[in-house]
Amino acid sequence: MVDGHRLNNMISALEKGQHCFTSFSPPDISNAVAFATAPYDGIVFEMEHNPWDPLVLRDLLQYMLNRGQIVESGSLTPCVNPMVRVPSNGNEMAQWQAKQALDLGCYGIVFPHISSVQEAYNAVAACRYASPKNKPLYEPVGIRGDGPTQAVRYWGLSQQEYYERADVWPLNPKGELLAVLMIEDTAGMNCLDEMLKNVPGIGTILIGEGDFSQELGYPRQYDHPVVVEAMAQVVATCKENNVAVGHPHVSTANVRWVIEQGYRFLMASPERSYNGLNKGRKLTARS
């Protein structure tokens, strides 16, 4: 926190027990400009199924800056915090993409296809710097390389202030980075409880219902009882471990059901009208 204020709106909402509103966005400059002042808490630039290009990501983050908003609010907290979904699956252990995104100034990473405790550990560790073994909060052992110059500038902090805050929440109460792990198969579902109990620093679990439904034999049939039951099991496990769970396809048609099921990380459809987002905020009493 800086002067008692969070830098990450998504974490601010989640730690208060509120619903967090985000959306996937194509890596397009016009979208970055449009969503920079939209009523989201965060935006996730989708680079799993789009080309991974750090230079494009850097430009997207810069176009989200709004100097007028910073002056008017008197705070370094952005209106909307940028994140990115990286391309590599959990079993690829490709922490370099997370490192590059965080070095540019992203406030969190969405890791797709996390299916084991080891993969979950690696994802959280990729968001953390190394620290002495005698320091508290040592695990998961940080493996992020030290190169924060661009992130320091983007966040508007001194280098030492950035180091203090560039850690994962809720493991570090002062952390401003959100590690979002996607559960997209039955292997991940079956070991989710073990992940949440043994890997501190997981900020949110996000269900990948597309890939999930593929493996279950009902591709994109999100209302099929088998798919619904599997998703409900993920939600129940997250509730038991007091970790927020996210839904990637929230719209005006399903937002009430999604909220009633217990999802708190809500990824509204990226409509410029924000219909699903606005309805969700109304239903959760957030202005």
C-alpha cells in the first residue's frame, strides 16, 4: 500500500470480501484506451491465444495511463489494473513470460492449465523475487529475475518501494501482485485442494470451462450437468479453502447465476456497452 491506499483494485475488492470485476481483452491499443477508464477493477490482456509480444504489451500498458486521472484522484492507483494471460501451460514451467510481463508493470498474471501442486508452486514462485531463507514468507521460493526498472516507472514508486510491494497477495498482506491460476482439466480439479493447502500465495482460481468441457466430452456445452457438476466441485473446494474463484464468461444472461454459485472474480464479456458488468455490479451492490 502507498499512503494507506492499495495500488491494485482487484486485490482491494477481494480482501474486502467483495466481487472483483475484470474482463479478457484482445491485445489491441483501441481496447486499452477504451477499458482504461471503464468500470472494471482490472483488465486481462489475452496473450495465450494471441501472439506473445512484450513490446505490444508494453504499449498497451502505456496507453492505459491517464495523467488526468492520477492528478484528480491524488493516488497512484490506476482506474483499471492491467494483467496478462501468458501463453505457456503450467507443465511447461515457462516462468520467463511472467517475468517479462511483471517487469513491464503488470499487476498480476493469469497462468493457464495448472494441473499439479508443482505447477501451482512454480506459477506463484515466478511472481516472487528471491529472499534470504531466514526471512518470513520464504515459500514459495522466488525465482523472478531482478530487472524492475520499467515496472518501477510504471507504478510510480521508488525502487525500494516497488520491491516492498511487488509480491503476491494474500501471502504478503502488502503485496500488490495477483497470481491467478486456471483449473482447466480433471487433474487440476482433483488436486486443487492440495494446491490450495500447500501453495501459499494463490490469489484466485479461475475455471477454464472451455478446455474443461472438452475433456469431459461436452465441448462448450457449459450448461451440461456433467460440466456444471465439475465446475461446482472447483467452487466448493475454493470456498473450503477461503480462496476466491473466478468465472471467465460472465454476461447479462448468466451473471445472476454466476454470483449465486459463489464466484467472486467475475470476467464480464468485453462489450463496450458494459451491460454484463453493470448488471453484475448492481447485483452485488457495488457502484
